[in-house]
Amino acid sequence: MNIMAPVASTSTLDSGYLLSDPKEDETFPMFERRASSRKLISKYNDEFVLKNTEKTYEQQYASLYFLRLTVLKPRVSKVAAEAWNGMSILNQEVKAVDRVLDVRQGEFCWIVGTVYIEMTLKPNILDEITKEFWTTAPISKDKFADPENDAIMLEDESGRVNLVGSTIKSELLVTGCVVAVLGSETTSGDFDVVDIRFPQLAPQLPRKMSTGHERKYVAVVSGLEVSGDVHESYETSMLFEYLMGELGGSDDSKHASEIIHVIVAGNSFSNRRSPLSRDEESPDNSQKRKKKYGYDSSSYNSKPTEALDSLLADLSASVSVDIMPGDQDPTNYSYPQQPINAALVPRSRRFLGSSFRSVSNPCWWDIEGLRILGTGGQPIDDIFKYIEGDDRLQMMETCLRWQHCAPTAPDTLWSYPFRDCDPFILNETPHLFFAGNQPEFKTKIVVGEDGQRVRLVAVPKFSETGKVVLVDVDSLAAEVVTFALNGTGRD
Amino acid sequence: MVNDLYNNFLATRIVHGQEAITYRLLSRELKVHTALAKRYLFAFHASSLSLYPHKVHATYIISGQKCPATTISGDVLMSDISSPPSTQLDTDVALEDEIVQTTFELVPEEELEEAKSTFRKIDCIHVYSLEPIRLPKDFITLAECGRRVRDIDLDQDPEAISKTYGVISEPSAKRQQLGQVAYVQPKSAVKNVQPKSKPPHPKPEIKQELSLSTKRRPLSKPSSKSSPFPVGATQNPDRPTTNEDETSSDNIKKEKLESTPPKETTLPVMKSGTTQSAVMKKSKSTIPVSRSSSQVSQELQTMFSSSEDENDGDEEEEEEEEQEKSVTVGTETPKDVIGAIHESFISDDIDLSIDITNVKSEDIEMETAPPLEEPGEQVADISPKKGAHRRGRRKVTKAIHTKDANGFLTTKYEEVWESYSESDEETINLSKPASTRSSTPIKMSSSPAPTKEKDVAGKKENGRKKKQAGGGQSSLMSFWNK
């Protein structure tokens, strides 16, 4: 890695070529984006977008766990069998046991089930209700993991068994992932784990590399948090100018024209309330304000929506854009989030069907053969709360190895009670897996056992970092473009 | 002279008007390429040093790669690279995983030299804006310029914007007219394209409909006839297209325009306001229409088109050839139409490079009717807009009693299109709760469980009763006032 070596300038123009007098009849290069296919993978996305007529909440969540186990059990059994079949510990051959409760003491065997971690610090609705009767304020924590006191269990259709042992403590596990564990039952009825296996990376579709020399990029930005305020951060405007090819010189424009698709991944609307509404909230006013349709419409701040809409409409004229909701966006809160209704962005809506699209969270894309799985970051943020450690990329990688992109759903990540399938199960490994609204930019390439290569990207919040991530469709190389205002103190 | 033009403009706005001008705003105001606008700003700034000393301040943009030491603190990867590979990065992977980091920094002229020194490699520097005094730290004054630029751009064609200002053009971007947004079809509806006969509709506002259609589309083949409608009219975004809102049960999608010739850029995208329409279908036989109506049908046909995935390019050409001769039919099942209403505004399963259109069929028998009247009748919407109520056509299951050959009275349930509006529906509900009770189970046949039907039917009746108790008041407010 030799980043300090002088980089050869590919520009044929001097960096100051725009700092010169205008010449008569000078023509400037016009750039056009390549026509490319930017599809949504409907077989996965259709399961995320729930039809209003078919949504029902009468069922329990147990069916979701059952479906998860049914689908992932054979996969992890296969991996476990390859690893452990024929192995013998203490002159005893290990064998597979079908049901967790069928484990016999002293026998070395392996079992498959869903992990359940009993967490003492996990927010419990009953505790919250009892706390209401006490005056102590609840302490808000970032993490609810307590390694000394948390009990890890393995559960399947028959029952549960406690997992103990040093192996299990060092492994990254959350409630809801399906694993196979090798070990034996102790005298106290716990299962002493010797080894553990995940389903590992799902098969990946081969990529058809394009033969052309033109580069193609997918741009991912998240956490725009457009507020429409007077004090809106100007970097957002700079970002859109860059994507449209106006900012910078012709090399910058050329590079921007290689971006064939832009994904706005979550939290595009700002959550902050405008100062105006705060003034109006004096107690005298609140009673006098008329309540129509059950809420007071004058307290609605339309500025974020209008500002974002005008930015997106401008951008849609120049590049195809997908907007994905985040946890602060005006759509449902539970996972999977439904696409933001395009009626909220009327100007951009005029590009619906051509270069503007509203997608669900999570979402699968197929852009010029590159299979992309993107989330607004909620599953990763949720996993973060329940494990030790800060490595977001490791969490993302482990999700791929669990073949499940949101294992904590529905336990701690609110989810729809799916009845027919668990749509978060990964039946294939994408080429690019990104999570938006992460605290900082991180990326790496993960290589699977069968040669799968995935680019993991933790996309940072634009409102905090001013970064947008570009991923090369053919080579999976990642680039970051940062927008900064001099003198804002961010440096 | 051009020089004077921009000089005068900038002098007026900055020195006298005390406004900030960005390169984008300048390019929109003078209708020049943004690069040229950047040069104009530079030249004016240079000349202002003598002409208007201390009255013009410049803000620059530097693009390039920053030196690692001064990289923004949140950039973890850089620090990882400079230190030995940490556990989070596989050693092999790290070696090949070079992340190119570009930065765009907005600096006032006072800080320019200092900022330049923080860059390891500078790709470009240009003037971003000129203003009377130095901008505040967060550059918020420039936001106003941005807003004005967006307002100017709003009504322009994306292609025109690209050509004039140098914005990167996106071939598939098509801005639709207000009130004519493409109704994106769920994939289930796409597959059903069977001919379906429909009863004739009462006379709509034909003229309005036709004039709308012509205004939207500049005729690619200007007709030699004199036309009551302007040929090649540009889009009229403020035209009240109230009766073309998506209140009717219509699903029309945008045609694929990526591969079409440039003249198609102003081709109007599908609007959903019309209930019946003439549709071009490449495989369908075309019914010859007399020449007098060909112009009308041209307009109408260009509004709608259906396409298959791969052959859109060919189809477009075919369409143009056929335009003057024929009117074709396309179809979809009514059930999909209702589904589409429920799925409004949500686009799923859309390949941006593929268009799927879905249109209603028209009765073939109607072709023989007076040509000018007929397409309009089928195309335009029935009733004028009644406030914000849904209106248009809806599919209703009707029992049709017929006597068959043996003299038996048989009842057939047929789904027919009927016009309705929400307000009418409410009054109907109020007046005949009993009679509609029988029809609700059939209507609700799409719901998942049998129990649900009764629940919904029950709720409907409760709602009706409530309304009845409220003295026939059909306003929503009564619900919340309770």
C-alpha cells in the first residue's frame, strides 16, 4: 500500500483551466450516462413490499422463526456434516441429533437450532411498565449486552438447551441466527459447545463482466437529513451538483457521468423540528389550536419534504435515483419498511417510471449484472446493541455467513409477522452489500468458501460526514467523494 | 457583445444588487454552459479588482485528493492503511483494496492558498460564486441561489437542460406533465393483455381531451392537414388537468423511451386519468380508420403504447408507421385495475430500461362509429372533477338475466364498467344499505379469508348506519368529532 507515492495525473487539463478568461466559441464536452439496466430483483423485493389488502396481524411471530429454521436447518446441517461427519472425540464418533431435546449426557453430537440469548439488560416492556411507578428515570444505554449474565440457548421445534463453554462466548451470536453446535451434554443439563458452524455464504451468481472500457459506478448516499431549514448544510447542494456533473472540472464531470445509478439509502428526511413550531407551542396556544382529522395540521413542517423533493427532482433529470426509507423517514417503522409514497415528493414523482423510483428497505437490485443488497442500517444497528464490539463490517459479514440479513427480527427489530416465508433469508450472496446510516465509512471485501466475493460497505451519514460512496460495477472497487466546507470545524 | 452581457449582469447583481451569484445561477440566467459560467465568474472577478475594488469576493471550489494527515477525522480507513493492517482487514484483501478518496472543498478566497496546501493532488479549482462580501461560515446564502436554479430547471425538459447547461444527461429521464404521472403497474397486471369488450361511454369532454393530447406531443409527422390544435406544441405544465388525475381505475405505464429517437423526448408519458384508450399493440391487427380521424388517433396513440421487453425499439418505428392508419386495442383484466388503484404510487419490479404499459381495451364495434367522436369518447374521462373525490369508472358485478334458447331464464354475473364517484357512493350507501349487502360478498372476493368478508361487510354497514344516524352527512369530519 503506497498511498504517499505521487499519483499520476490523468487529467489532460491543467487544474486551473477554469481560472481563465472565457474564449469565444469554445465548446465544452457534453457527457451522457450510458443506458444501463437498473432492475429491482422482484423475486426478493416482492416479499418485502406488502400489499395493504393482504397484510394481517392476526398471526404470531412463531411462524417466522419456524420458517427460518426450516429453510436454514438443511443448509447449516450440510456444512456441519461436511465438517464433523466421521470425526471422533475421545474415541466416540460424533453424530447428528435431530432434536435438541434428544441429546444424551456424555454423548458427543451436533445439533441445529436457533440461537436465543436471554439478556438481562434487554429492554422489557413489563419492566418499563413497572418502572413507570417509580421515579427513577430509565438509563438509556447504547448496548444491552452483558456477557457475564447473558445466557445463550439453542432452540428448535422441540425445545431449548443452554449452551455453555468458552467457544460459545467468543463467537458473535445474536438471537435469531441459525447455527449448528458440536458438543455434549453436561451433568447440569447444559450443552457444552466444542465447535460451532454457520450456514456460511450462500451461492453467488456469477457476474458478467462487461468488456467495454467505460467504467460504471453505483453511488450510495445515506442520511441526507434534508431539513429545508435556512441553516441547511450546504454540502447536500454540492453533492447534487456533483452528481449532475456541474461541480468541478471536466474530469470531475466525466467521472460523475460514469455514475449510472444513485441510491439514497435512508433517513433523507430530517427529524428535527423547525424553530417556528417550537414558538407556537406555548401552552395557551396549544388548546386553542383546532384539531382537524384528529391532529393539528398547523404543526406540520413541510419544509424537509419540499426541499428533498426539489433536490431529487433536479437529480432525477440527470441520473436514475432510487430512494429507500430509513428509520426516520415517513413510512412504516417496522422492518421491512415499505417504499416511501411518491405522493410525498410530487416533483420527483414526475420522473416515476423513468428515472425515479421508491424502493423498500431492504432492497435487492440488479444493476448491470451487479447484485446488490442494501439496507437502511437498522438490522446492523440492532445487532450492534446486543453484542459487544463495534465492528460494523464484522456484523455485516456475519449476517452473510448466517445467510440472514436481519436475524434480530422480530425479537428486537420490529417486523411484520410473515406467514409464508422469511424474506430476510439470503438465498444468494449479493456482490455488494451495504448498510446505510452508519457512523463512519468502512468497507472491505469478503471472500467465501466457494469463491464468492462480496463488497461490504458501511455507508456513513452524509449529514455528519459529507461522504458519498461510489462502487465500480465491474471491479467492485470503492471510492469515496467527500464534500466539505472550509472553516466549519469539521476537520 | 457577450462579454458585456455577463459583465453587466454580474455588475448589476453583485455590486448594485448586493446578491451572491453562483456559477449555476449564472449559467441558468445567461443560458450558457456551466463551465463557461465558471470562466465568466473568474473573468469578472479579475476585472473587478480594478473596477470595483473590494466589492466582489470570490468563493472557490477545490477538487482533488487530500493529504492523509489532514483527512477528515471520521475516515477510519485511511488511518488503518497508515498503520499495520488491523484485524478487521484481511491482509491480502487490504493490499488490493485501495480506496480512492476525492474531496470537494468550498473555500473563500482568503483561505484558498492554505486550503490548496492541504491537498495532495488537485484536480480542479474554479470559482464557485461571487458575492459582495465574504460568505458566512456555513455558506447558507448560496442556498437561495440553489433554490432559484431549481425553480428555473423545474419546467425545462431534461434534455434541454443537459444541452444548454452541460448537465450530464440521462437518456431514460422523462419528466411527465403535471397531473399525468405514469401509473406504475404491479407485475400481475402486466401479464394480462387480452382483448376485452367494453360498453360505450357517454360523451366526455372530447375537445379538452384531444387538445391536451396534442399539446403534449409535438407531432413527429406534421400532418398536412390544418389542425385545430397547435402542432408541435410544447408542454403546458400548468394546464389544469384535473380530470386526468389518477382517480379513475386506470393503469397506464410509460412507454420505453430509452431507445427512441430524440424527438420523442417530449412525448407525453402515460397519464392515468383516462379510462379507455386506443392502444398500439404490435401484434394486434389494426383496424383501418378513415383518414379524417387519423390525426386524432395519432395524438391518442402516441399517448399510449404498449411494449414488450426486447422489441421496443422496433415497436416505436412500427407505431409511427401505423399511426396514420390504425387504431389498435390492448387490454388488461379489470381485477388488475383495482389492484393497481390500491397500489398507487408504489413502483415495484420496474426495470428502468423496460416500459410496461397497460391500457384498457375498447370495444371493437365502436370503430364503426363516427371517427372523430369515437376515439374521444372512449378516451376522455366521464365526469368533471368533483372536488377531491374519486370518480371515474369502476368495475361492478352485475347480474344479467337472459332468456336462453330453451326459454329458461338464466342469470349471468358479468363485470361491467360503470361510472361512479365517491360522493355518489356515499349517497348510494345511505339510501340502499340492503341492496348493496348482497353485492359486497362478491366485491370482497379478493380478500384472504372468508371471515374477513363478513367483518368488512359488517364494518361497511356500521359505517353506513353511522352515516345514516348523522342525518346523511357525508363529511369525514363527523368521524373525528365523535
